Amino acid sequence: MVGKQGRQWRSMCKGLVLGTLLTSCMILLYCLSAPQAHFNLPEGPVPYSCSHRPAQAHTRLFKNSSHHSPGQTGTCTPKVDIMFMKTHKTASSTLLNILFRFGEKHRLKFAFPNSRNDFFYPYPFQRSQVKDYRPGMCFNIICNHMRFNAPEVAKVLPTDTSYITILRDPAELFESSFHYFGRLVPMTWKIPGEDKLGEFLRDPRHYFDPNGFNSFYLKNLLFFDFGQENTLELGDPRVEEGIRAIAGRFQLVMLVEHFDESLMLLKDALCWEMDDLLFFKLNARKDSTVSKLTPELRVKALQWNAVDWRLYQHFNVTFWRKVDAYGRQRMADDVAELQRRNAVMAAICIEGGHAVDAGSIQETAMQPWQPIGEKSIMGYNLKKNVDKAHRKLCLKMLTPELQYLTELGVNLWITKLWGHVRDVINW
């Protein structure tokens, strides 16, 4: 009996020591991750365009377009000045891979953060956070996570920049965010039972603290990402004002639920080629970790994220207007062609032809970032003996976000330090 109690006390002491060390590391990381002081940088003229050389124009059929007569053909030049507002849990890592490859292909200059993989999120974006920024510099693409701040973004990018973003059904996004970020939100620690998501949604106001650390991950996360206040009530006039501001700034708002169709609209808006849009789904969770929302919990999730739901409904309407202008049959044909090309690349590049669990990924370089306390994000194994003609493209398409950023020269020391702490916790 005494021996058993001794073991319990030793276990408790070890837990307290480990907890103290991890808490100290968390505080240290939080201090290191705080945004740099924002000095009043001198204003400089913003270039109209940062296309360093004329991109090759190509002929395109303007079919059923709202801007051209049916069957009309013409030339267009690929757009290279792009602001992609990377929202959370919206397949944005897959889009980032597309942008990275396009940028490398055209030798474009990215506006990257320094020391981590985001622009000091959740603090509003400031141009001083851009690596090597100087007023008047030419940047083509900005695409890392940020809390959107339109005036500051406009001081970094040329005036001909195309603004694009992507949204996701707010109920599904909430489920994904709760799973991925839940352990980083202290208010969730007190939720009893194994089904913390269901328990939270049954009475969210009982658990939610708007001033709690990282609370933004659990309410209207999309609206928050766009720099808006995420705790507004639906009837507040600032909600519609915020939606109008987003609609006035972004030329294309894509939808996760119609990802392939979104890429066709992106191709049309930016005058890209089909091969620019080839992709493998990155950062996806294995099905066994996805909580299937009952109809009742889905309703509650949408009610709790009512502002995000209003935002999504607005852009769902504009999305299908763009699809109609593109042409429904043309859209179906182009989506089928994209899917065919993706299937060909999967057969060439991916061992087994599909994603695998984290434990089955053979190369460390192919391991995606995992949420704290989990190994739920799937990845890929590069097929052995890929022919020389495809090997480079296969590697690029399969490379996870953080590894690709490192290849592009981004210093991620804070992110990597946090990764070591996460690995200790996961262990």
C-alpha cells in the first residue's frame, strides 16, 4: 500500500515538473511571438505593377462570359501580382502550394513573414512584419496567414494586385477549428466528458470567454481573419459593413465545398493555364478524427457562428453568379479535365496513389505539421523511381507548407521552436 502511494506521489511530482516546464516554454514562446514594435515607417510610392517582365500572353476562348460575347477569342496575360488572404481551416495550404509553384515558375517575389510562418497572427497585419521590407519595394505575392489589415497590405503590394480568398461552411470550419486548435484555447480545458465539441455547442455561452486566450478560434473565425470583430451580434450594422468591405476588396471569393470550380474561376480571373492549378490535397485530416455533426449540432454551430454564416451566404450567392457567367457546361468540362490531370499526376507521383497516416510517412521532409496532442494530419509518400521529367514537380506538389517555406528561404525559428515543444507534449 505504501509502495503504491509512493509511486502515485512520484507520478504526481513528475507531472507537476513537466507541467511547470511546459508552461514556462509556452510563456517564453508567447513572448517571442509577440509582434515587433510597429514604427512609423516612411511612406513610399506604391508601384502600379511589379511584373518584372511581360508574362507570355496566350489565347483564351471567352465563352459565356459576362464581359465578352459568346465564342469570342482574345489574348490575355497571366496576372502575377496577387494577395491571397489565407483563412484558417479552408484548404488554404493546398492553395498555398499552387501559389508557391506559380511564383517559382515565373520568378516572382513573395512578401514573407520573418521567423515564423504567419504575420504575427492574431495581431493585425503591419508591413513592418514583412521580411526585408522597405518602402517602394516590389512584391508580387503575399499569401501567409495574417489578420487582414487592408491599408497596410495596400502599402506592400502594387495597385494592380488581384485580391482572392476562400471560405468554408462555418459549421464544418468550426468542427475543424475546435479539433485543431482546441487544446490551445484554455477555456476548453474545463469542458467535461469525451465529446467536448458537442458539450460546448449545447451551451457555448457557459464556456466561452470573449477575452480568453485564443478565444477567436472558437467563434466567427472567418470574420476575425478578415480583421473584423468576431463577437458582434448578427443585427449589428458593423456586420454588413464588414461584409461590404470584404466584397469591395476581393475580386474572387472561393468556396471549399466547390474547390475545383473555384480553381476554374481563379484560372479565368488570373488568366492562368490549367497546369498551373494541378494539386494534391494537403493538410487533410484522417476521417476517424472528424466529428460528424448531427443535424442538431450543425444548427447550433451555425447559430454560434452566425456572422460567419451570414458572410458565407453572401459569397455563396456571388460565387454561383460567377459560375453562371463562366458557363455551367464549360465549368463541368473544365473541372473534369482538371480532375483527369490530377489523377494522372497522382498515379505518377504518389506511392499507393493516396494519402497515408502520419505514422506511415517514410520521409521526415514529407511530414505535415500536426496539432498539439494529435497525429491526425495525413501526408504522402513519393513514389519510388519517378521519371526525371516529373520528379521535380511531384516533389513540389507533395511538399508540406512549412518545408516549402523553408525551401523558399523563410526563417521559421519560432515556428520550429514551438514544434519542438509540441513534439514533447505529443510524446
